[in-house]
Amino acid sequence: MPPLLPVSVIVPHTDASPKRVAFLRERCLPAIEAQGVAEVIVEPGPEGAQVKRNRGAAKAKQPFLLFVDDDDVLLAGAVRKMHHALEMEPSAAFAYGQWAHVYYDDPFGRTRVDAVTRGWDAAAITWSNFIPTESMIRREWFPGWDESLTSSQEWDLWWTIAERGGYGVYLAEQLLEAHHFDAGLTKGDNDEGRRGRMRVMEKHRLSVAPARG
């Protein structure tokens, strides 16, 4: 049996939702436990996800951190592949791959949408996010989640790391499915999502998003 990977997986859990409780028990945790990681921390409670993520990170004892939501399913070998990528590129701050969203609010059944991702580009991260929450981060590069944000928090995290000189290594393969029982901010371009993006842009002193090109 191979040694456990030196990774702390942190799961912010909405324990007031019966659907999420069942999904965590039946799909999310079994997929995590199959990865062979040294530590799994489930942080329940009514607080926002960023608060629970930071609280879990403060408890973590491993040198690599991986944040997985309670409606996520890691695919086989995902953690080992990200850890290997960071071992092969010791100067990288984090590792990430491709992922897919699975929505449950479609009247015709589930809808699967592949997320748009790409290789690391420090300039591109200033106008849009293409990196999932579920990326493996070296502990020394983790800046903490901004608990004042209710959307675009992933974008803020990667942008903060980039401003400090960090970069990510990209695995061009699918590592994760993110399941959504209620689409919330992820599926639509709604007012809260737009406000979140503007707050991140203002925080990083970018008043207008640069043109793509």
C-alpha cells in the first residue's frame, strides 16, 4: 500500500441542508477517502464557506492544502496527480486541472457543463478566473480566503497569489465534478456575481477589466 499523501483536504459543510448531508456522506467523502490523503477536515456550521475554509486551514497539519466543497466529487487519482505535479515543479505555488459543473435545476434533468480553463497566465488572471477552488496549494503560499467576499472568492485567491509572485501548474485533464443542487452564483451572471467581481477588481486596484487579447 503506498504511503499517505501529505495533503490536508478541507471541506466546508452546509450541515443544515439534508441534500448536502447525504451527498457528503454518499459521494463527496468516499471520493476523498479513496485518494489516500493523510488528513480530511470537515468544517460544518452556518458560517460562509470562506470562514469554514480558513478555520479548517488553521487546523491542518500537512504541507499541502486542498479545498473541496461538500457537493464536489474528486475523480480517481486527482489528488495524487496534483501532488506529483507540485513535486515535479517545486517553485509552483499550486496545481490545478479541468473540471465540470453538474446542475440539478434543469427541468429536463441534470445538465453537465465543462468549465473553461487553461494553462497558467498571470496576465489573464487579472480579467477572469479560470482556476477551480479545488486546486492543491502549498501551505506557505496560502494567503487565506477573504471572508468579506460572497462571490468571486476563487478569483481573488489566485490573483492574490499571483501578485505575490506565485504561479500555478496546469494538468490538462479532468480532475473533478462540482455538483450544484441550487445553481446560485455559479450558473448565472447575476447582480451578486457582478458585485463580487467589481469588489475583487477594486481590491486589486483594477477599476476596469482590461480587454481580452
